[in-house]
Amino acid sequence: MAGRRNRGSIIVESMIYWQGGVFTVYRKILAVIAVVAAVVAGGFYAFKSLMPPPEETSTGPVYSTAKVIRGDISVGVETSGPLHPNRGGGIVVPYNMEGQGGPASYIIEEVLVKEGDEVKAGQLLVRLRAPSLQGEIESLEQQLETAKKSLAGKLNVEPHEIYGVDPSTGITLRAPEDGRIIGLTVKEGAEIKQGDIVARVVDDSKFKVTAKLNPGEFEMAKDCRKAFLRFNQFEGVIEGRITDINTEPVVEPSPGSGGGGEGGDALYQYVYYMTIEGDNPGLVMPGMTAQVGVAKGETTRPDDPAVLWLRFPAQVEGYSVEETITSTVEARVTKVHVKDRNRVKKGDAVISLTGSDVRDMLEEELEKIRELEDKLRRLYGQYELLEIKSPMDGVVASINAQPGRTIQMGEWLGHIYNSEDMQMWAQVDDVDVLMVKQGSPVKVTVDALPGKTFEGKVMHVATMGKDMSGITRFEVSISVKGTPELRPGMQARAYIEAGSASNVLLVPVEAVFEEDGQPMVEVLQPDGTTKIVRVELGLMNDRHAEIKSGLEEGWLVVTGSSADILPGQRIKSNEILPGTGQQGNGEGQGDGGSPQDKGN
């Protein structure tokens, strides 16, 4: 039995060994299969990567569209040409046109401009010198001014008013301001001397009071702007305005010290002065005294605790406006036009002075003034020859003048051109000339002045063209409103406006085509199909066309299609389609969405 068990054990061990070998073989086969699968998968991936993907098929063409918009459009013709001044003038030594003689030659004293300077008509360019003439003119001017002021002072008028005076009526003294006549005591027939005060004119509707404050009151009142005044002569309180407070104290004797005190010395104190103005109810007169209370602007009642009543009484100095009427000559009073305390307006007659002496004096002084003016006028004719002025607005093109040089009357010293009135000569071809009309507005630019635009206008269009190397060209003259920066000969570019329209329907020009001689536009409909629509065109430039009828704002018009692409071309992006980018979106119609939604 023991031997059987040993054999059985050997058989079992042998079977176990055989089964382990089979398992080892299986493992090797599975490893081989995994390697083969990896190789096959890598090869398939490489094949897919190297081979191009099959082209997608589309159910229809891809459209580039643009919306029908509302906006402005302008049409014009572009051309170029040189600029030239339309007007010019000379810098010339002037002639004495009145034929009153004068120096035949002059010395250049000062040259005030140089080539390229901008000048205005009448501007001084060159100053000349004639030594004896200038001194004589200055002397006469002073004599004339003195004589006019003297007579105007006697007549109580402005210097320019002396020419309207009638010497036979004498002199009338007038009110210098609106107000009331005070102190008029002269009678008709009375003799008065030059310098006598005839009366005063005061504006008694307002009075002026000067008050004093001690240092403590000053600190409390320096920010106040309102005052209350109680007068002893009548009941009630008058409200006033503080117009000024002196911030520098003044030393004064104390009231009641009488210059006495201990040791016989007077007592002194610091005070501050305050000026108050008030509206006069008709009772306030100069010399009256009043108790003064001060307060800030919001205080309205004199019995308010906020009112500070000052220690010192104040005195009415006078009225706010006071002017004196003084006799300007020694004469007899011939008429008194007002009474004392009458109200007058500025310029009203107060008294008249006349007599043969007054009349003779006025006539003599007027004649002296006329003689001086006539003599000065003759000299002015020569004095004006000492200044060479610009005959026009413009730019100095040339000037030949040096200080110290002697020149003759009528000599030519230089030239001026007007850069604000320039002219441009240009040409257009036989197609564009039909759009150029006389009077058409023009925008002009100059290469030398980038960013600046000048206004212009077509002045003339040639009716007959000229052959220029096989191309017919028509000459166009354009006036240009320039600036001093422009120079003759500068090359300019002009845009001649041929028409414009505002708030109209516009489409890109590439959306418009022609069939049977009629303008057409292809419209993309909401279902993705297109429809050809006949339209009426208006203005058209290189970007847009005006649609007068046939379309509505917001519709999508076709500006390009994948059907227009040549065979063999592939669409890599929408940029290949006309009108994409800013105008269209290049969306197709194969995804079931609304083409209108994919438009703009």
C-alpha cells in the first residue's frame, strides 16, 4: 500500500508539472497577440493622420451677406493740381495824392516784416523817416489837444461835443450826475467869477455814516454786514449796509478825557472806523447822529439779542453821491433853470452864462481849434507817407528794404500774395467731367499739411477737352479758401462733390448686378433660399449704392457665394468670399438654422 501511494504521488506531481507548462505557453501566446494588436492600432492611427479627411458635402452654396442699412452717401470726383494765389499786391512807397508837396525822398527807419510773414490789410510794413516833419506834427497835436480840452472844460461838455456849440447862446452849466440841487443861491443878472461854486448835486436817496468801534467791538463786528441806526431826530430804526471796516486801528483821545487826567495828560484809545450806507426815507440829513447796532446778515430785527449796539454814536457825513457845479468863466448869469433842492438828471441845465465877452471868447477859441486842425490835416497828408502799409491780407513773398537806405516816392519794395484766396488748376477725364458742375463744393487737401482740409468751389469747367497722351482731359478751375500755411506751387488734391443723400437705404456695391439692362440684387430669405429683386438705384460710389426702391431696411443681400468659386478651389475661411469681414458673415445654410439669424 505504501508503494501505491508513492506512485500515485508521482503521477499527481507529473500532471501538475504538465499543466504548469501549458499555462506558460498560453502566456506567451497572449503576449504576442497584444503586441500585434498595438502595431495594427498604431498603423491605423498613422494612416488616418497622414491621409486628408474626406471633404464634407454641403446641401447648398455658402453665402456672404450684408444688411440693407440706412445712412448717408456722397459721390465725387478726385483730381490734383498746383495751387496759385488769386490776388496779389505790391509794397510801394506811397505818393502824396493831395499834391501838397512833401519830401521827395525818405530814409527807411524800420522794416517790420520779412519774407513769409502773414500780414493784414493796412498793417504797417515799413516805417520811413523825414526828420523835420515828425517833430512839427507832434507839436501841433499837443496844441490841438490842449485847446479842445480847455474849451470843453469851459462849456462843461466832452471834447468831441464842442463842435455843436453855438457861441451866441453862451455857456450852460449842467448837472454832472442824477440827484438833488443843494446850495443854489445865484440869481439872474448876477456876476460870477471863474471857479465859483454855483451849487452841489447830491443823491440824497442814500446817506453815508462813519462809526467808530473799540477793539472789543471790532472783534465781534468784523464779520457783520448789516447795521441798524436809531436817530434822535425821529423815531424808528433804519436798516443799513456795512460797506467797509478799517482793519488798522487809529489812536484818538478818549471821550470825556478832556486832555486832563493824571499828570495833565490826555487819555487815548484805539478805535476802528466803519462805513455804513443806508436808504434815506427823506428824513436823514448830514450832521445828524445815530446809535449804531451791527449784526450778521441773517438778523432781521433790531431788538434781536444778536445785535451788537456800539458804544460811540455815529454821525451822518453826507450823501453817497455829491458833485459840485463850478463856473468855468467870468460872466453874467442870464438864466437859472432850476430851484434849490430840485431833482435833476445828469446833463440837465442848471444856469446859463452869456454876454458879448463870453460870445467873443467862444468864437475865438473855436476858430483857433479849426486853424490847428486844418494845419495838422495838411501835415497828416505828408505824415501818412512815412508809413508803408499792406494793400491787402496776405503773405510777404519778397521785400527789398534795409534800414538807413534812401528811397524815392513810388519806389517798388516787394510783393504780397493772398493765401486765403488761392486757385487750383486741375484736370478730369471725359467720364468724370459729366459730374463736375460750376459752383460744386470741393474738399482740398495738401500733402505738405496732413490732416487739414480746405473748402473750395468749382469756378470754371472747360467745355472742350484736350488730348493728353491719348486721353481726353478737361481743365477745371477751383477757388480755395486757404490759410497762411499755403504756398504758391504746392501740390493739392481735390474731391469735387457731385451729389449726396442723407438717411437713405444703402447696400454694398458688390451686391448689385445687372440683368437685361436692369439693376438687380439677390436677397437671402429666412428659409435659406435666395430671390433676385429688381431695384431702383440712386447715387453710387466705390463702396455703397443708394437703393431708392425694391428693398427694405434690415434685409440681407448676397454679396458673394461659394457657387462663385472656381473649380478646384476650397473654402478655407470666409475671407475668400466677397463682402465678408465687416459687411457680411459668410454663414451657410446647411445646419437647419435661420439664415437671417446667422446674418449680421
